[in-house]
Amino acid sequence: RKEVEQDPGPFNVPEGATVAFNCTYSNSASQSFFWYRQDCRKEPKLLMSVYSSGNEDGRFTAQLNRASQYISLLIRDSKLSDSATYLCVVILNTGGFKTIFGAGTRLFVKA
Amino acid sequence: EPEVTQTPSHQVTQMGQEVILRCVPISNHLYFYWYRQILGQKVEFLVSFYNNEISEKSEIFDDQFSVERPDGSNFTLKIRSTKLEDSAMYFCASSERSTRNSPLHFGNGTRLTVT
């Protein structure tokens, strides 16, 4: 089983739609969780951290379910500019801290 | 907003040659990293560096790879004898504290093409 798994998509949605991405992780030693976005041929950029109680940043809501070992990202009122690949990132405590990236979920928002 | 900067943006080299990729992390950050991303694949961790020494490295980071912080600002990745499969985008990143609580700030990347 992969350490971090994401549905690769692509998700094709119209502007204004709500879209949700899930991510599962296999290691219970996972301690911190983030969503990054990556535009084509660009560097990953932090979108938001994911907290145990769930957190919201504008149109974006992230949730964590430690019992089921999954993380979700909800995007409301999708914009054309939301088109990107969304990367789930998990930090493992292995003595040091190891960062594991998911392969990403591609999103296309259409006019 | 402070940025991580990387040079060059694109490096083309012949198999067997040495390359040095350069990075200037954000000035008040203490942790530095190299990642790579082969075209169409996921971002992979190579190495982390703290307090002038390697703190973690992956299986990818073999004897052909080395990192250095030669002065107070630059952080370099050297590949001693490049192979075709080293062709990838190499991202430098830095963080204020360890990655558990402090997100990574990535540079724009260096696209390495080995021919």
C-alpha cells in the first residue's frame, strides 16, 4: 500500500461547482498534514495546513480523520484559477520528520 | 514576500558529467531540503539539512549526491556523475522550523536534462 494515496483525477468541473478531494495515508505515525497546489511545471505552494478539528480558509475547507487515516479538501465556488494539481502531504515521525507527497489530484475548472 | 531562489532554471548536461544546482533559502529559515520531480511523477524527498549537516536522506540520495552550505546563504546539490535517470525538476525548499509544524517554501526549481 502506498504511504500517501490520492485519486489522480482529473476532475473536470464547471465554474461555481463544489469539488472534494480525498487522500489516505497508511502510517499511523503520521503527525502533520498539509495541502499544497502545484501548477503545471511550477513549484508546489502551500495551500493550507490540516488540523484535527478541521479548518477553513475562504472557499477551502480541510478535514482530518485520524481513525480512518484520511484527509479531505473541499473547494466551494470553483474558479478558473483553481485549475491545478492538489498535493496531499503527510509528515511522518520516524525519529526525524519525513515528508511524503501524494502523487496529486488534477483539477480542471471550465467556464 | 521572501523567496527561495534557485539557479540555473534549466541545466543541460551530458551523462557522466558533474552538475551543481544552487539555492538561496529564505534568510531566517533553519532547515533546508532538496526534492526532485521526474516529469509526470510525484515530488520525491532527497535530503534535509540542519545545523550544517544532513539530518535525513532518502534511498535516492546515494553516493553520487552531496549537499553543501559553503557560505551563509547558498545551499548546493552536487551530482557527481549524472545518469539519464537523473533528468528531473529539482526543487530546493526551506522551512523556519522542522517540517512537523512549519510548511515548506519551495524555489522555482532547476530543470536538469541529462543527455
